[in-house]
Amino acid sequence: MSKDRVQQKLTILADAAKYDVSCASSGSNRPNASKGIGSSVSCGICHSFTEDGRCVSLFKILMTNYCIYDCAYCINRRSNDRPRATFTVDEIVQLTIGFYRRNYIEGLFLSSGVIKSPDYTMERMVQVVRKLRLEEKFNGYIHMKTIPGASEELVSQAGLFADRLSVNIEIPTEPNLKKLAPEKNFPGIMTPMEQIRNSILTSKEERRKYRKAPTFAPAGQSTQLIVGATPETDRQIILLSSKLYQTQKLKRVYYSGYLPVNDYDKRLPAIDKPPLVRENRLYQSDWLMRFYRFRAEEILSDDQPFLDLEVDPKLGYALRNLHLYPIDVNTADYEMILRIPGVGVQSAQRIIQARRHRKLTFYHLKKIGVVLKRAKYFIKTNELPAALRSDLPPENLKRMLLAGSTSKRKKAQDTQLSLFANYQPALATLQLQH
Amino acid sequence: MPIFVYDNTFEGLLTCIFEAYSRKQFPNTIQPEGKQPENLFDDTIKIKSDSEKASRVWKGIQNKLSAKNKQLPYHAFLSEEEEIEIKILRFARRLFSEKENIETDFGDPDIMEIVQTSRKVKKEAMRMMQFVRFQQTKDGLYFCGIEPQYDVLPLVINHFQNRFADQNWLLYDLHRNYGAFWNKKTVEEVVLTSREMNRNTGQVSENVLNESDAFYQTLWKSYFENINIKERKNLRLQRQHMPRRFWKYLTEKQ
């Protein structure tokens, strides 16, 4: 391959791929059985971190950034005048192997703009992963984006080679999707998602019967939602995620704070910074649902459309439900221990194990890894009640907690608190544009 | 109370535990050779490594530990932290003396410390898997020189051996001055005398570097640059996940 040309393409296509947030390489266990190259380990490995603090696990690249669509939120929309490039199948394969052998990456994340037709695009993507798996005997991790509208046949081929498949929803409600991406629709997204879910379930079922039955996307499927490009509330977003986890059996939903990449488009809100704090709160809520046994409705009730940007959602829950606290760490159920602010999954498990041997005190909790600064207001042990404050009004308690912590947000000098104070519906933003 | 002095190997430490029981004499410190005793008048006893005694102790420990914690004392030992030896001895004593499984009694400071130290060691091993960057030399060897905080090379060999089965590689601990070399069949321990690399950063000198490697390094750097989103700059988060001490070994940070 011509070196300069490849480097030029790489620059363009990496830059175009960076807005996809998923980079997980976890959930797959693919031993190097063929004595070829590569293995996937189920915990996933991040190989580097860019200046934005995001991990680089997979070689995340677009096959091409040409696109026949014109989605308002996308940098690669056809009406943008940007440098465009297309990788050949061989170029992607060679780069992936070259990077992998040097331990730069954990595998490939292949996505693409849509050229000619969804099927044409998807077919070339499948060629890449087929070549990696069959010719190069590559056992590293492969995440493949499914092109909405691609045929069932191509999707099922992709699933045989890839570890994870994803279809991005991007805009959380259909009317807003229609507004920003008139060429797309929800059925076009949900149909492949359902097909993938069914194929994964069938393949799991078959592998239970025959150990050698082929795997289908063993690391499951994921999706991405853009946050802040359209006026959906956090509650709408969390309810949607919860539904996706339950009915579509997704492994992950990613949230991508909207970056004003096409600020000339009047359908989009005028903001100058991505809503990073809101995005973080959504991820925390997502964690609560996946690891802390919270239901979506518990995180945000009917009368609360948005998450509190000042405190994390678990602390928010505790402050709204003070009647459930203090929780006795020596007797409470695992579920309740998980609901103590300042106690993570690991500390909770350690508490359950350690209290079989002896009664736990504040000293023990600290050693175990509990963040007492926060937890002390919500727990009791069999010691004298030292810092119990659950009789305080929630507002005062919240102020005390906030005063006691220099938040990460302040350190990062993030000023996204007022995002929705500034949010203007599309038409009203006209005067804000230059 | 005596001080046991051992040869700084895990086998040596296990022998110390054996000797403590057989002499019915429990030391209040166990020290590696060469270290000055704190008190001149302490009664020091030199313990000679004995693989038979060590394996008897190891078997005893294995019988007491649950499946997921089988390597706990070994991992803690690799931390090379001061006084870890005596903590491992006290841990072993509790293991042997009690009927029930005590490895989850996190209220015991020794146990909590052993668990946490072994976690730190495992995390460092993970960081090797993350931040090792191979450079390909002219004769086709993939080389990486790096300096882990703990002696974790033994813990990552399996991973690299499985993953890069079809290429020759050499992982070198620049601080402890030994490495593991995979010749596509077995792993050998090696000590390098070559001057063809920078002993500080592990970078191979240009005259032995494979030509295509420079190309991949350039590509990787430019990829690293372009995948970053400038509007989301957060250097603190970057450092939290990728500590500065590794940067000098990382291709993309050169």
C-alpha cells in the first residue's frame, strides 16, 4: 500500500469515526485455538487513552466517510464539504493486523458511511471481517456496525464473524429522528436489532445442545443515543434504555453528549459545549440499572423529567427516600446495602462476606473501601450513632454533602449545568445563529 | 523474637513458614537477604530455600483457599512491599488454625491488606497487557522494554503467549533486568546485555528497527491524534486511566 495515501486516509477516517462512543472489548472469550493471532478476553482491555480521557481499545475506523444520507447531527452528512476517503478491504485488514501485532489495539471496530446502498456497504464490511477471521486467522475482538436497511442475510453473516454488533438509534424518539434524519425511521433500526437479538438467543440455545455450534455475536449487541441534540427528557431516555435492556437484551446503551458539529443547521440547538455532566449522570443511572438493581422508575419518578446535575442519581434517590435510611450494614439485605451512597458493588459484596465473621464497625467499613464521607449519613453499625443525620431535611443534607466534596465537575471546570436553561426550540434559535 | 532471613523468592518465604512451624518459633519479621536488621542485637536466623518444604506449605495453603483465591498469597508476595512476608505468615497462620474459611474476614487488617495488595498487583499486571507496545526489529522479533511497579512479568506471560502465538516476542523488565522470550514454542527467561535499546525508555535503536515498524508507529500516532475529540478535553481523566509513569514507553506518547 502507498504509505502517504494510507496515512491520509487514516487521518480522515479516524477523525470521522471518533463520534461513536462505544469502545468496549469485553464480553467475548475467544481463545487463540487456531494458533494464529489474537485472543479475546472477557474483561476487555483498554490499550490507550486520548486527551479527552476516552479509552482506545479497538481500532475504530470508518470504511468510508462518503454517505448518501443527510442526517443533521452527523459530521459525515452528504451536504458537508469535507475531505472524503474510502479504505479498501485489504488496507483495513493490514492495518488491523499491523496494529494488533504491536499490542496497540484489542481488535477492530468497523463502521461506515453508506455508499450506493445499505447492502452494498454492508457487503464490503462483511468482506473485511471475513478476511480477518478466515484468511488471517484473527481471533481478536471485532465490533461491527450494522447498516440500517441492510438485508437479513448480510446481518447474519456479520454475526458469525463479529463479537459484537450494534445498530445506533441516535435520536431517542421517532418524531425527532424524522425531523433530523428524514431518510431514516425507527423500523429501519428496530428490525435489524430484533433480528440480531433473535439470532443471539438461538445461537446460545444451540450451543447449549452442541458445543461446536457457531457463535453469533457472542459479546451481544449495543446501541448509542445522542443526548442534547433533541429535547427529550432524561426520564424518556432512561425509560428507553431500560426497555432496550429488557426486551432487546442489549449489552450496553451508550450516551453521547451532543457536539455541535453542524452548527449551521437550524434544526439543532445552539450550544457551545457538549453536555458532559448530563451525559455522566445518564451513565451513572445506566449503571444503577445494570449493576445496582434499580428500576428506571426509581431513578426518576413521574414528576422529575431530569436528573439532578449536582448530585449523582444514587445519592438523589437516597435524599428523596430518607425514610429507608439509615441502613444497618450488619443486617440489611444485599439489595439495600447497594443503595447506600458511597458503597459500590465491590464494597457491598465485601460487607456481605465480612460480616459473617464479625460485626462491622466504621473502621472496618473504611478499610473495606466504603466512601464514608458520603455513606456515614446513611448507615448504622452497632456502634454509637455518630453521624446519623437522616432526621435532617433532605435539602440541608444535600448541602452538607456537597460542601464536603470538591466535585469532579468543578475541577474539570465544566459549566454544563445550565444547558436546558438555554435550550431553545429550533425556530427560536434563529436569532442566536450568526 | 527472632528475625528470619530468606533469599527473596516465594519458595524461600514458604520455607520460612515451614520452619516457623517446625521450630515452634514464630519470627516477628521476615527479611530478604542483604537488608540491614533494624536492631543490631536481634537474633537472626538464615532460612535456606527448600522446595520440598515449600511445596508442603503451598499445598496446605491451597487446601484452605477457595478456587478464586488460590493465588492470593503469591500475588501479594509479588508486590515486593515491605513487611509483606510477615503479613503472609500471619495470614497463613490464621488459615491453618481455623476450621472455617477466613479469607473473606475483611475485618482482620492482615487479610484486608493481603487482599488489597494482591489486587494492586493484578491491576499492574492488567496494565502490562494494556500498555505494552511491541517494536519489531529487523530480524522479526517483537520487543518491548517496560518497568512495572511490581514484579508482574510472570503473571502476564500466559496472556501474551496465547495472544501472539505465531510471532517471536520478548518482554523485558528494565528495572528488574530480566525478560521473557517466546520462540513460538516455549518461554525462556533471558537477561539482555545488548546496547541496541534505550535502557530508560525501552526504545529500540533505529539501526535494528524494522522499516515497516516506523511506518506503523507513524500511523498509530496519527490515529491516536485524530480519534481524540478536542471539545471534550479532559487530561485528568486521561492520567487517571493511563498513569504518567507509562508514557515514556508508549509509542503514541513519543
